[in-house]
Amino acid sequence: MEKQREQWGSRMGFVFAAAGSAIGLGNIWRFPTVAGRNGGGAFVLLYLLIIMAIGIPVMISELSVGRKGQKSIVGSFLSIKNSPLWFLVGMMGVMSGFLILSFYSVIAGWGVSYIFNFLTGTFAAGVTPDEAATVFEGLVSNPVTPIFWHLIFMGLTGFIVFKGIAGGIEKYSKLLMPALFVLLVILAIRAITLPGAMEGVVWFLRPDISEISIQTVLASLGQVFFSLSLGMGAILTYGSYLSKKEDIPGNALIISLADLSIAILAGFIIMPAVFAFGLEPSVGPSLIFITLPSVFGSMYMGNVFGFLFFVLLSIAALTSSISLLEVVVAYFIDEKKWDRKKAVVVIGAVIFLLGIPVSLSQGGITIANIDFLDVFDTITSKLFLPLGGLMTVIFVGWVWGGQNVLAHIRQEGVKFKLGSAWLFLVKFILPLVLAYILISGFLG
Ligand code: PHE
């Protein structure tokens, strides 16, 4: 006999878990980094538009497919339409899970190691960006230390996923997410009041339309998918543990707005600091690991705040990494009939190994000069996730069928007033827009 599929314990629990998946390094590390490389305000403006017009509708689509299919990403597509194409689309999501988590965990590992840096006083009061850069480079160029922290982080991720949905993912998300929010607000207030911070705020908020190119659009689109955990089955898989009574559009709105506010808040912490210390916003992945210690160094009780910040960064990363691992684990449980324990151990080990070249390449040890972090991040965010999103809207609008989806969403009396507008977007507009951005982004 089939075992009953696990479900979330409560609506709140689901919202925290899904918001936990969305809010992570994508908001605190990747958003400022990518905004910094893509011209600041113009990028932020595009990001806002894309969340509203594309992110939320795609999230509604993914949650619906998952809840209807009641399986992993592959199984859910196939249970609605069994064909090789949809198998491949599902597998692209599983692949993305491996690739994203392998670099995600390395960066989260850096965050965890910073907790100890603040505890042990590595960053003294008044630490300059140059000194902080030396500490960061010392960490990443060490061939062993960052891999050790990556291992610890994968261990924590595996532990929670092993505990299952209600007793693992939900329980820890409910505990960890509220704390994260409070700390971010405190830190944003501190950063904005730094001398010279206004320049950063302005740079972050004032769009310079001439900065917008198809590349900026593709970068923003990739960031929206990455940040909302879309296009690879994380939200879909979480939807598969959702009960029929739940209001999918309402929940999608809450989760997306929570994610957006945290991204903006993180920008308000990091950008003012970057300008206050005269740094370049476009340096890339090391941005927060070099700027933030300097911000904390200039604060009263900075070490305490620094410690707390990196605890919370690690927490935010953890509530996301569990959703990445869950995509792959759910696939092996549902389609290959593995038990949860075997799936967590085997897949966790593979992802750990995949993270080793990622980590080494950050310290300059590479094969053929490949920066694996950049390569894995770029293929997933700029190709696999938007392509997964494109295929999902085609699936929902044309394969499963718009009216069937609407009936699914509206069962048990759930209201979806904007249902027809959503359906029009998903069926006609989004496939064209997504295909256009993807194609011209790659050709241009
Ligand atoms: N959304 C997460 C973040 O912003 C990362 C993530 C991407 C999680 C894709 C799941 C799926 O950090």
C-alpha cells in the first residue's frame, strides 16, 4: 500500500517554509552582488517589475502543478501529462538542484565561518575594507578550510531534510524566519545612518534608464527566478505537500512580497555601506564578505552584531538549501522508491563532492581556469531557471489546460478574483516574453 503523502502541519508553517526557501543568499548575497554588477537602480526597478509581472504568476503555476501532481517535479509533470518532453523539463529541475546547491553550500559555508571570525575577534573594531579583504582571501585561498565549512553546512541541510516535511523543514523554518527579519531591520537602520551612506541609497534607488539593456533584463529575470526559488521545482515540490483547502494565489503573493522586502532591506544594508567605505559595488561574490565586517567594525558592539548577522545569514541560507535538497530527494523518493534516509545521504554526498571544485576555484585552484561558482550560477540562473519557468507556464496554459488549472485553484471555495487575468498572462504573454528574453539575451 502507498503511504499517505506527508503534508504541512499548518498554513503558517507552509508560508514560513516557502518564504524560507525564497529568502536566502539570493536576497542577502546575490541581489546586492548582481545589482552592483548591473548598474544599481535600473536593475532594482526591473527586478520589481519582473517580480510582479512574471514571478508571482509563475509561482502560482508551480504551486498548482505540485499540488495537483502530489509528487516531485518529475512525477508531478508526468502525472498530468506523461511524455518525454515533460520528463526532460522535470530532470532539468533536478539537475539545477545539484548545481545550485553545490555552490550555494560553499558560500553558506563562508558565512558560517564568519560566525566564528566574529566570535574569536578576527575582525577587530575599526577593521578597514582592506583588512577584511585579506581575511576573506585568506579563507577562500585555503584549500581545506572552506571545504570543511561546506561539509558542515551540507550536514545541517541533510539533517533537517532527513527529518521530513512537518517535523523538519516546517519546524525549523518557523523558528528561524522571524528572527531573521528583526535583525535585518536593525542592521538596515544602522547602515543607513552611516556617514556617506546616502550616495549608496541613491545609487540603489535611482534608476538610470540608459543602463538598461537586454543583458540587464536577463540578469534581473535570472535573479527573480533564483530569489523566488522558481523554475527548478523547489516551490513546486513544496506545493505538493499542500492541502486542497489552501489558497494558492494568496500564499504566492505573501511569499513573493516577503522575499521582495527582504531583498530591498538587504540592499539598504549593503549599498550604503559599500559607498560609505568607498568600495566598488561591482566586485562580485566577495562583496558582502568584505563590506559588512567593515560596517560592523565601525559600530558600537560591532562584533556582537557581526556575529548575529552571520548567524542569521547562515539560517536564511539553511532554510533555502533544504528546499534545494528536497527537490532532488523528493525525486529519488517518488520516482526511484528510495527511502528518505538513503536519498539524503547519497545525494548530500554527491552535492558535497560537486562543491569541492567550486570551492577550490574561488581560491584560484581551477581546471582550465574555470570559475565553477560563476559557471554553475550562470547556467542555472540565466538558462535553466527561466527556461524551466517558460516550460511551466506553457504546461499550465496549454497542456494541463487553463480552465482545469483555474478549477483546481478554485476548489473548496478558494477565491481567485484575478483568475482570468492570470490565465491570460500565463497562456499568451509570459511564454512570448520569456522566450524573447531568453533568446535575445543569449544571442545579444
Ligand atoms: N531562493 C533562494 C535564495 O534566494 C535560492 C534558491 C533557488 C532556493 C532555487 C531554491 C531554489 O537564496
